[in-house]
Amino acid sequence: MSSNNDSVTVPMTESNPSDLRGMDTSDQSTVTGEAVLSFHNISYGETVQRGFPFCKKTHVIESLSNISGIMKPGLNAIMGPQDGSRSLLLDVLAARKDPRGLSGDILINGKPRPANFTCTSGYVPQNDVVMHTLTVRENVEFSAALRLPMTMTRDEKRRRINEVLKLLHLNKKSNVKPRSIELEKRTGIAMELVTEHPILFLDDPTTDLDWSTTIDVISVLRRMPMRGRTIIFSIDRPPYSIFRLFDSLTLVASGKVMFHGPAQEALKYFKSAGYNYDSDNNPADFFLDIINGYYFSALLDTEEDGHEAEEHTDLSERQHQTTEKLAIVYAQSPLYSEMRTELDSLMGEQKSGRSSALEEITWVTPFWYQLWWIICRSFKNCLGFPRVTKVEVIFIVIQAVFLGIHFHVQRNDCTEVQTRVHLIFILTVILCLINVTMGVLFATDSYNSDHFLHEHTRGYYRVSSYFLGKLLGELVPWRLLPSIVFTVILFGIAGINTDMKGFFTMIFTVLMLALSISYLPLSIGAAQIAVDDPTTLLMAIYLMFMLALLHNEFLGQNFCPEHKTAEINRCHNLVICTGEEFLTSQVTDLSSWSFWENHMVLACIIIILLSITNVQLLAFMKKRHLF
């Protein structure tokens, strides 16, 4: 990270944010050298609970076992069967797993991996992390704005963005929204390349891509080592045209290493182990078939004939035996010995010291700057759904006009009070329905929790700036404005007359209702949890709003003016002539404090719900071991 004054660190541990050798301390994103990542006897255990409810026992399952290796500048591929080992190893090296389950050492240029490593390295997940409602350029600009230091000028950032877009052949599609898988992948990679971190991790970057796009993406990554980048990625069965571009290859299965070394020496290694290679076969398929137990070697199968083993051993057991034997053979190979010698030289004085297990998140931009960019992106996200927005606006207007006409026709001097009460009741119900779906902001929106976790742990923004930015950027255009428009149209057409003070007081009350109703599902949706019966709090909000609005609309009103005395005398029912008379019949305090008391309750509800939402976001992050 930058050592300038703009860099902010979560004070969980104390560490020098510029621990990455090859990083200019005056500019976090300027690469001045190479970064070598080495891992020494690392093992990773995942804690699981088994048993019946209320009597579950905790077990630790070792998912990675005593793995060592070196990743140098170049293309470092991690391959293996579909057992999760390759992605797990990648995530452990990238510090995306709970450090409490990790043993061993992970070093950068012989130094302990810094606590803020997730913020000083790039990571492209398998699932896209782009917003489909923004263009390719807007996504990359968001990453550059929040992850490049404030010392860089706007022109410098723009030039870097243009370079990355040109490198990934996105310059002609920069104003297109990334709706296709190809554009999603390229845009996600561009968002990481723009930071120019010395180490870049990619989780299966070629998944779901066609052959030509796959070649293009790997070719772009191939050019990164020329700039001193260390590219580490997992990949599944690449064709030979891609495999031949790899500099280093790591074969991992069942949490153990089968091979680690120069990619072009892998064939020679397995041939020396007694495996017959057909020149027509793809090397990647050949290696994975060996690991899966489809090939037999005289060197490994010394106890019984391979065909007899195939007849008497099921596939899963044979795979387990094969991986165990391959791991032993590799640990006894000269290739492993050479690698250990190099690892020992990198370890140096670090044998007696381990890096802290705690992690920290650092930022190079201040709170207000993050808040502004999140507000802008959230607002653009609203505009990214033009059809939905238009339909919602049209529906709200039509509904307000229809109800307004209905109440205007129903009004008469004999039922003026009842009509107003019914109007306020309908208004409250409709506003509750409009705002009750606000929980999608943090639960099921197009930018879901996985995207939030990825961006937060990569140093994009603080939780507080994300939280407030989403509220201000999406709550206002999606909830507050529709509520105000609906209320104004309904009261205008219905013919409800009020003075200027009463009008703005009514708008303020409507805003309080919209906020409180919106934050109720928001506090539930932030951590994606379910609440069986939130109606109690909903009814409390409804009651406070009704009392406040009735107080505002009836206090000081005269429904029996002198010029309508004859019409009122002909009414068959009892006519309430003043607003105070109606409020008194409803056992309502007529003091001004009674009116503002309801607003105070709504304000307290808003503060409590917002606090719950923020706490749930933090708890959700801790639960995912990414805080």
C-alpha cells in the first residue's frame, strides 16, 4: 500500500503496508521490481460440525497437506481434478481463507506476506464481479478511482484505463454493458490489471469461454510477466496451444502436490515415472488422467498387476491410492530436492518468525471520496433498469390518479371527515407496499453480497461508505421520490386543501414513513436472514404514521363553514365539524408535542434499524472469515 497520507488502515494489526518488495513506497500501484511468492509446508484445515442438533462435535478436516512451492514472475498454472483442491490452494495463497486454519509460511520475496495482502494483490474470481448495468469503461473507472492513490492525476488514471482496455481488446467495446460471458471475464480482469499490482490471482479465468476467447485471454496474461507480474491461476484441462504458454505447473489433488516445477518438464517427469505418453494426447488431459487413476505405471503398481487392481478396486479407491503414491514419488524426486534448496534460501531468517494470523484491510482513498463514487454508481445502477423504472413510475402515477379521482368523486359535505380518514388509510397502505421491498439493496440486488465482500476485502471502500452510498444512491430515486410523487398526485386530484406549512409537514411525514418502512426489510436482508413475523414492528410504524398524518391533516380544519350550513343540516348522519372534534373522539392528544412525538418514535426506529443493518453486515463478513 501507499505510504502517503491518503492511505488508511483498519487498526487490527500493525504492519508496514509497503512490505511487497518491488513496490514504490510513494505509490502503491507502481511496480518497480518482481515479486516471488513462496509457500513453505503449508497445510489448511477446515472446521466442520457433525452430529445431531444440540450435540454436534467439531472436527478439523485437513484440506491441504504439507504443500511447498515457488511462484515466480510468469504464468503459474494450478491444475487438478474437480475435488476443490486447486481453487482452495489458490484462495489460500491469495489470503481469501480464514488464516486461523493455516499452518506454514507464505512469503513474498523472502518476507512474510503482509497482513493487507488482499489489498496489495489482484484477484479475479470465477464468478463475475462486474455490474451489468454499467459499461465496461465505467466498471474499470470505478476500480481505478478507488484503488489507485489520490496522488495520481485524473489524466494519469485515464491513460492507464485506456492502456488496459486496449491491452484486453476492450477499447472498441468500452461503452458496451458487459452482458456476455466474454465481456464479463475481460472486464473483471481489466478491473484488476488497472491497479498494476505485482501479483495477480485468477480462479479458472477460461471457464465458459470459447476457444478463441480463451487463447486471447491467456495471451494477454502471457504479456504481463514482461512487466514484472506474477500471474497465478487455476485452470481445468487447457488445450496444448494454451498449455505450452505456461511457465510453471502445479498439479494438486486430494490436498497434496503431484508435481510442481517448470511446465515444459512435466511430460519428462511423468515419462520417467513409467507412464507412456501418446504424442496425439493433450498433455493436460494426460496428467489429469494419471491423477484420476486411468493410467498405470510399473513404478507405482509394484504389488499387483494393473489389470487385477482395476478389477478389484473401485474408481474412488484407485484414485486415492494413485494420489498418495504420486505425492510420495514427487517428494522423493530430484525436482523436489532442487525446489527445497531454493525454498530454504528464500526462507532465510524467517524460520523463527511467522506473519501475524490477523488480516487487515487498507484503503488509499478517504471516506468522502468512496462515498461519492458509490453514490454515483448506485444511481447509475438505478438508471440501468430503464424498463423496470418506467413501468414502476407509470404504475404509481396511474394508481395515484385512479385513487385521486375515486376520492374526489366520493367527497361530499356529509362525509368529508370519513373520506379523509379513508384517504389517509389507503395512502399509508400503498406507501408501505412501495417501500417494503427495500431489502433487495443488500440481499438480492444485481450487486450481491459476494461482490460486496470481494470489493471490500480488495480495498475498494469501507463498510460505512458502501452502506451510506447504497442508501443515498438507490433509496432516494427508488423509494423516496416515488412516495412523494404518489402522495402529491393523490392529494392534488382528491382535492384535499391545505396550507403551505401543512403540505411540507405532510411531505416530511411521508419521508419518515418511507425511510422507516424501507429500513425494516433492509435490516433483515443485509445478512440474508429470514424473520418469521416482522409484522409487529410494521404495525408500530403504521400506527405512528397514521397518528402523525391524522394530526397534521385534521388539526385546525373546519368542515362546517357558514356558507354550507344548509347542506350540512340536511345530512342524515352526525357531521363532525372540526378536526379537533374528530381527534378528540379518537383519544388523540391535540398538543404539538403529540404530533412530533410520533416523528421521534419513527426517527428512533430508523436509527435502530440502520444500526442493526450495519451490525449484520459486519457480522456477515466475520462469518465469511473475510474481515
